[in-house]
Amino acid sequence: MSDTIKVAVVYHSGYGHTLKVAEAVALGASTIHGVEVHLVKAEEAHLQWSLLDDADAIIMGAPTYMGSLSAPFKAFMDATSHLQYVEKRWTNKVAAGFTTGASRGGDKQNSLVQLMTFAAQHQMHWVNLGLNYGNNRSYSNEDILNRDSYTLGMAAQANMDQGGEVAPPSSDIRTAQFLGARVAEVAQELVAGRLALGRTNTPGIKGGSDQQDPLRRGVDAASAAQVLTSLTAG
Ligand SMILES: Cc1cc2nc3c(=O)[nH]c(=O)nc-3n(C[C@H](O)[C@H](O)[C@H](O)COP(=O)(O)O)c2cc1C
């Protein structure tokens, strides 16, 4: 496969912590051979729609403020409703997410669910963190991958009295790198898989529910009876 896979990391960071996480995610993605990575500030996404529309994977991240994604990032999400959502430009792209909070819990799960729901609205394929819970044994410690034990995405913890040069700590930075590499690999496998199967990416369908499934994936009654018999036989 010669085609380069494009991964975009879109983020907002008010005080520099999520910036560090976003950079680590981008770095992780760039370790996969054949992957081109772009870091995009959510506030500047309106200047880079074509880059995002072109990406094979979009990894999104923002700090958790008041138990949900920060307002500038939400503004970016809402802005995608005009063209990206209406024209289904992001259908079948790979998606993943990360968030940062000052607390270990801090309602960050809610931000990850928010990102996952957003990805589903765009008909994207959500990739989870892919790591076991960390730091849940008497002999484990904070310097472990996924130390705060999230699964939907990556959740970093940055002490609010420390700047982005030290917080979040190395364990979270390494976890973010892991997520970036994992998403890049999944995107690469998806594109290579389509190629191997001789399939093109099925475009998203604009408009209402009456126009859905033009390929008529539904099975007619006669074939259904035949197939079901064979499936239940023996
Ligand atoms: C308005 C505001 C609300 C916050 N709410 C939360 C919260 O609900 N949960 C949490 O864990 N941290 C909360 N924090 C802390 C930030 O998430 C934390 O400092 C984070 O590292 C900031 O990331 P940033 O530097 O990328 O903006 C809040 C901070 C601010 C400014």
C-alpha cells in the first residue's frame, strides 16, 4: 500500500495542558510508517476544513470544564453542523478522543462520551483507548499507562497549580502517544482492508431517512427465508 494515511488531531487548550496531550497524540500517530499527521487548533478549524475533510482519522481533544468539553471546542463541534454534518463529509472516518482535567475523576468520562456521541453523529468509527485499567494493584503506581483507568478514550490529569511543562505527567503523555499510534494503525488497516477487498469508501448519504441505504442492503423475503434456513441448519 503506497497511499499515505492522514491523521488530524483537533484540540482546544485554555492553559497549555491539553496542548501537551494533543502533541503527544500527534507524535504517537507519526511513529506509524506511512502516516501524515496534522495538529489543528479547534479555534482555527474554520481555516482548515479541507484538511479535516480529507483526513482518514480525526482525533479530538479538549479540557473538561464544568463537567463537559470546553466551550471553544464545543463551538468547533457546532460549526461542523453546517457542511460536514449536512453533507456527511466525515462518514466512515476513524475517530477517537481525549480530555484533560485537574481531577482524576473530575467528570471527564462525560467529555469522552460527548466526543463519542459527536463522532457517531458524523457516522465515524470510534476507536477506544485499547489499554487495561492502570494503577489498580497494591504494587502498581502512578507512572503507569492509563493510570486513571479510562477506556472510551484518553483522560489526562494535570495539577491545576502546575503549568504544561510538567503537567500532565509522563504516564499520561505516554498514554496519549499510545492512543495516537493505535488510531493511526486502525486507520491504516481500514484503508488497506478496503483496498484488499476492492471496495471504495461508501459515501455518507445526504438528506433524510427516505434516501438511506441506496445499495438496498435489506434482504428480500424469499432470500431471507432461504438464508435463515441455511443458518439454522444442522
Ligand atoms: C472553567 C473551568 C472548569 C473546570 N472544570 C473541571 C472539571 O469539571 N473537572 C476537572 O477535572 N477539571 C476541571 N477544570 C480544570 C481543567 O480541566 C484543567 O486545569 C485542565 O488541565 C485545563 O486544560 P487546559 O490547560 O488545556 O485548558 C476546570 C477548569 C476551568 C478553567
